[in-house]
Amino acid sequence: MTEYLDELKTKLAGLTDPELRWQATFGSNSIIWLVWHMARVEDGWLNSTVAGGKSV
């Protein structure tokens, strides 16, 4: 997980706020939304499946 997070940080480093919020088309998701969504899924998976608790 640490390796994955480090790589994600490397890829996002230097992107401006407009770049993080950019959408390829009107109905597509922005980079920042995708990162948020990945974090929510990971949180749900780790906390409910691995730790046996609730997502944060």
C-alpha cells in the first residue's frame, strides 16, 4: 500500500488545481474525484473487510 501511495503522490505532484479538476468531457470524472473515490473504496475495503470495522 505504501508503494502504491508513493507512486500516486509522484504522479499528482505538480498538478495545479485546474488540472486536478479537469474533465475530458462534461460527464467524465476529474482526477481529484477519481483519487477521492479510490480512497473511499480503499477505506471501505480495509476497514470492513480487513479490520472488521466500519469505514471512516
